[in-house]
Amino acid sequence: MARAIAYSLANDFTGGLNLRADQFQLAPNESPSLLNVEIDPRGGMFSRGGYRFLNSSPVSAAEWNPKSMYNFRGDNAAIMLSTGYIASTPGEVHYSTGGNFSRLNLSSGVLNVTNENGASFTQWEQTLYFVGGYSNINAYKWEYGDPYATTLTASGPTWQQYELPVGGFMPRANICKVHANKMFVAGTYEDGTYYPNRLRWSHEGRPEDWFDQDYIDINAGGEGIRGIEIVEGQLLIFKQKAVYLLMGYDVENFQLVEISPIHGIDYPQQACAGDGGVYFFDWPKGLYFYNRNGLQDIFLRINPIIANDLVNTDALDQITCSFVNSRLWLSMPYNPDIDAVAPDYAAVNFIFDQSIGKYGAYTMFRSSDGYALVTGTDWRSGNDEQFHIMCHARKDTPLSPGDEQIPFVYSIDDYNYSHDEEYDSTESPTIFEVEFPSYYRTSWFYEDRYVQQKSFVRPNYVVKEVDANTEIRVSVYYDFNDETIGRTSLIGVYPVSNGAIFGDPSYEYDDTGSVFGESTVAPTLYKGARLGRCNAIQLEFEGPSDQFTQEPGRKWGINSIAYKFKRRNIKG
């Protein structure tokens, strides 16, 4: 008697990336390995959008060490970018209105940034205020259209009484932030003394006037205030190993509340505001999300990279958090390749999307040249065109012979493009497109009975629509051996067109050989090759690459997998 063919559908991929080593801990909708693919909240996965350069010429920084970026909306929309002090080279401040960047200087000469973490920006009405570190002898302000930034005289030794505000003053500091109709600064230099643990605020409604008694010294939790963010109308203050919340709105009712005595950040770029709260990375604990409901550990699925010493501890300043396009982008000095050495630079981005599934989901991106993106923001041009922008990471130094930094800002999540742009000053043209690798590996499928062998016949795949002939490679792994490929096959996917009428001579074929008409947006059902006989099976889908296909298509995605199999007898 012939055995009936059973089937099982995998339609849900919303679990995202889970790096826990034990395959039995993976949910069916999770992946132990993926790169450069997006997770569809409604199910399915697909290749990410391309990275395109925002600026056509390199940012003319003496050292490419991007540390802070700010969306400034003054009389015109501008992107503010700061590099940090490194290797005896001061950082710089640059600005752009959506094209190439120009350096912002002073009328008296260059504006240097002495802080290793770059300048800290904030906005008051139509004016940008920023500090370049407590070692800078001034704070600064700038209005769009002004040829130069304006210096503000350091408050301390000179302070301003409430009865006699004069304007033009601001303390030397590491961080600044507008909050509750006041200007706040942290890590100040006053009267010849550095106060790394000091939080100070301006007069009400006057960012350039400061009273000498308006400050709090927060000495617990390590040396230095490392970052400040705003969450639900309150000021969140980060020390190296403590987190505080400044509640209230004026000096009469300010109240400092300890949120955690064991969490914190090392660098300002390791905390960022997101939808409904603040994300921050605490080495070696991982990534956390804070709102008024408390702290939430959201790093458990990625934690093995820390537990297994796969992150370079000499490059922790390369760990950054950016909230861009409603997702958290975490850059890490980590290489996902097997047996790879942990790099000295940010090599991947872990993307956390809290809107996917019940607890959010991770995916992992890497640029075509093998780097992460850092220091990003959402930005809207003067024409209200939306951009999601991030910087190419600083490369490890000293550079190899013939190598160079990539001082560019990327426009990301651009789904009209399936390649990344790269730069090489020795090439012509200097900017060119390069394909990026992409793959998705499923969890092990064994029908909750890995003791029983199964004969897997030809599966069905529902693939996402494509706009050019595309081939996806399928690699098959057997019986929990995730290093040896059992067999491979190709899925050929072709555009489906409509609009032509069979036999009507008024319709023609286009130059690609497909039927004249517009491409449909419907996914397509394909039958794959036989998968073989085994107890447990795992599939890896690899996006189109020059290594195995001559077809032009590079966009791809999978909506559903239908495993079909015959159960074999269980042997003793």
C-alpha cells in the first residue's frame, strides 16, 4: 500500500534571527542564520533595499570618524554631521541640504571638536546649539544661511542672575539637550575645573543664560554622565553603571529617581530615543528598551555573540544605536562568517523591529563591502521628501595598501534599488553599483518526530514577484548537520506580465522577450526539486549572485514553503 504524502506549511517568518545554539529552542518561524533580508510583518521575507550615497563627493573630513548626526529644521532642512577627535586629529562639523557636505567653521577660523564622541546637537526654535566637548573653549550656535557658527561665552566664571539675563552664554560641556523649555548640558567645565558628573540647566525659556546654583551632581554609577535622552516628557540620564530619571519641569519640583544601579552606557551614541521609549546598549548585558513601564531586555536572541566572545572588546566604541525608519539599528564589531576573527570595526547591523510579532524581531544587514552603517537619523528635505540616512562605518586602521576610508552618508531602505553603491577614488567612475549577498536559513523541520525518517518529495514555494528573470539557490542540510550541504537546486523566477490579448496583432513583445504589458504584483507558486530522505531537514535560500547565475534579477523573496513528504517506518 502506497504511503500518503503529508505536508506542512511554513508561512510565518516573523520570529526573525535567533542565534541561540540549540536548534530545539528555535521556533518554526525563527532563523539561525540570515543576512540582508527583511522580515515581512504579515509573513514572508525578502531582500533588503539598496544603500545609495546621499552625497556624490566624499565628506572632506581630515579623519573619517562619524559620531553624531542630527536632523536640523531651521529656515531650511539641514543634516548636521560631526566626526570625533581621534589620533590627535580634531573632529569637525559638516552640514548638508541633501547633497554634498560643507564644513561649518567660525569667522575667526576652523571649528574643531575635541570630544572623541563628536559634537552634541540640539535645537531651540530656529537655532542650532551644539557643544564640541568640555575642552572646547566655547559652545556654539548656528542658524541656517549664516556663513559661520557663533561662539557663546562659557558660563563659569560668569553666571547670569534671573533678574538680569543678558544672553550669549553657555557652559563648556560634552552633551546638550533641550528639555522642558530649558537647555540642559552634562559633563561641564566651570571656573577651571572639569565636572564630569554634573547636569546643569539654563533659565526658563532662555538657553543662553545660566544661574550658578542650577545643577545636580550625580556621582554614583561611575565617572561621567555618558548620555541624556528624553522619554515621555522626562530626562533619562545615563552613567556608566547607573540610569536616572529627572522628573519634574522646573527647579522647584525636579526629582532625581534611580531607574537602575547596574545598567548604563559607555558612549553617547549607545542610546537613542525611539517610538515610545529609549533604546540603549549596555556592555556586556546587551540591548535594552526603557519606557515608563520599566526596563525590557530585548537582546536574548542575539546574546550568544557576547557569551561566546565573538565581539571585539577593543572596539566597543564601534557599538552604536540609531532609530531610523521606525527601527533600531545596532552596529557591532562582529563577523557572522564561520571561524571569522572579531573585527576592529563595525561590521554588521542588527535591526530590531518592535512592530513584528509579539516581542519584535531581529534581522542582520551588512553592506556590499562588508561594513555596518552607524550614526543615523530620519530626515525630510525642504521639499518634504523623506530620507533615512546613516554613515559608512570607519574602517580599521592603519589601512591596507591601496585601501581608503569611505566618507559618505547613505540613503537606506531604498527598495527601488537592489544593489549598494561603493566608492573607489582610483576608478572611473568613482561611484559604482555592487550586489550585496543575501540569504535566509530556516529552522530545522522534523515534524516533532526526528526519530522517524521521511522521504521529502518536491516542495512548493510561493515566491515574491520579480521585475527581471531571477534565480534563487536552495541548499539542503540533513539531520542537524548545519555545515555540510546535502544537495542544491535553483528556483527560476520570471516576471509575470498582463495586458496582452492572445492572438491580437496590435500587441507586441518587449525587448526582454516577455509579453507586452505591466508586471503584476502577485506572488507566484513554484515547484522545487526533490529534497531527499532524512530525519530532519533545513533549507537555506540564497539570493541571486554572480557566482551562480547570469540572470539579471536581484530582488527576491519567499512567502511560503510547503514541505511534502512520506513518513517511513520507525526502526529499532
